Amino acid sequence: MVDAYIELIQKRNTKVSKTFIFNTFFYQKYSNSKKLNDYSYEKISKFWEKKKIKLNNYENILIPINIKGNHWSLVNVSIQNRKITYFDSLENNTEGFKVMREISDLFTEYIKKNKQDDNLITINLMNNTTKSSDDEAKSSNKSKFSFLSNLNHIDENFIGEKPGQSESDSENDLQIMSSFWNFQIFDTPKQTNLTDCGVFMCKFMDYISAGKPFDFLQEDIDYLRYQIGIEIMDGKLLDY
């Protein structure tokens, strides 16, 4: 159901939004490959390169996250704003920072491999600096959507050793990433049970893509679940 809904949102995005949404298999494939020491950037990058998609052309890159097979959350990556944001309808900040760190590894590698692209901010990861005009620097600190003023910025250090990586290399890698990426936890509407995370996550994707504030609560979820079902059956999103 989630992937069917993503397809509907993505159809609308091609017309009205600079938002790209990965399917639900993307993070699962990426995360599992890391756990099994079978990670390859070339394998993971096929998720967008096969479709000739340039991720840096999008203002928002949404990644559905399935945690341990029983909970849905969402990550939004903004390359130009150097921001990774975590959306979760449960208070799950520890898992959120773990996921954001994991995602930042991949997108740091993406930037390093695509740093000659004119659409990317010119960065020098080796010198741990970012080059941009004053206007770009100011713009990078501004939120695209008004509802992003609800973001709670939390600085968190994740000093940890990766497979095949010395402790000094790991700390240097962390220093590079933490200076480039701004990790943020979004203060989302919260679920009051353990069963509605999928509906919350679907509407997070829908509203972010449409540039709308989150104006729904737990009591709206039954209606929103019904609405999602109707939209999937009809093959199109309803107008707001």
C-alpha cells in the first residue's frame, strides 16, 4: 500500500513539486547491505541512476524508513540546505539519529562523487569547508516550507568505528559529516497507539510534497486511512 501511495504522490510531484520519494525497498536494501558488510555504492546508486535521476535537482528527497519490520518513519534529505530531517509519529529520537547518521554516510558519498556538478554546492570534504556566496549561505539556513519552523535542532555526536576503519579515521569522518549535515528532529503530530504509523508516514510524505503544514491529529487518522484507500483505488490524489 505504501509504495502505491508513493507512486501517486510522485506523479503529482512531477508537476508541482521538486520532491523525490524513494520506494520502501531503498532504505531496507541500503541498511541490510551495511549490516551484512555487503555495501557497495555502485549497487545502491542504481536506485536513481537507472532512472537517470539527479538527486541534487530536488529540494526534498524523502526516504520511507521501516524500523525492525514494525514501525514506519520518514527521513527528508535536502542536499542544497545541508539538512537531514527525521519525522516520526512516536518519540523515537535515538533511532532517528541512528538512521540520519546512516543516511548521511550515503549522501556524503553521493556529494563526493558528484561534486563537479554545477547544481551542487561546491564543497571540499578534504579541507572540511563549504564554499558558497553569502546569499547561498543565508538561504541554506532558511526552511522551504513554513511548517519547518517546528523543527527541533538537536546536535548529537555519533563517534563510532566502521568495519575496516580505524578509530582516528572514524572520528575524522564524523567531523567532516557533522560540519556539513544539520541533523534535525521534526516535532510531528503523534500517534496514541501502536498501529497507525503507516498512515502518519504516508501523510507526512503527502504534506511535505505539497508544501502544507501538518494539520492533522490522531483523531483524523481513520478518515485519512479511508482517504488513502480511495485515492489508491482511483489512481489519483484528492484535491485539498
